[in-house]
Amino acid sequence: MAGVIVTAIFLRRSHALIKRLDQQIGAVSGNYENQLRDLFADWELSQSESEITIYAMKGFSNAEIAELRGTSTSTVKSQMNAIYRKTGFMNRQQLISFLVEELIAGVDMSEPSSDLAIAA
């Protein structure tokens, strides 16, 4: 009888944890696009610069971005320099690190880990 009760409690806590994690994933995936748009607007990036920033986040090189956009590599390099100037970052790594941190900031890491400790 005690095993059934403990199992029921464990299942209830696990279900609550899964529900909370699903909510966080939905919030992050849905709101990150809006968060990026707001950042790009704050930085006064053009539509082209915004697109290039997204491609850079995805790991594409300047040559690959140029091919995808149908422009020259020098155009992409020039636009990347404009992005750095407008954002205040010195290079692609700083820009991407900042944007990834913005994504992670949307996820509350404290609650799930404490719930996992309780559930285990």
C-alpha cells in the first residue's frame, strides 16, 4: 500500500514538473523571436542587418550568408561591421554569446532543478 502511495506522489510531482518545463519551452520559443525583434529595433538594425545577424547566430560564415542572400561576401562583411558598430560588440562571438544569453535568460533554471531533487 505504501508503495502505491509513494508512486502516486512521485507521478504527481513528475507530471507537475513536465507541465512547468513545457510552459517554459513554449514561452522561450514563442517569445525569443519577439525579444530579437525588440533588440534589433533598439540597435536600429536594418532588415538586411537583422537577417544577417540571424544567419550568423545559426553559424553561417560570411561567404555562406552571401550565397544564401544572393550578395557578395564583401557586402556581408560590410553589413557585419555595421552590426558590430550599432550593437557595440567587437566580433561575431560576442554578438552570438549575448544573443544566446538572452535566450537562456528566458528560462528559469532554479525551479526545475529543485523539483528534480524532490522527485528523485
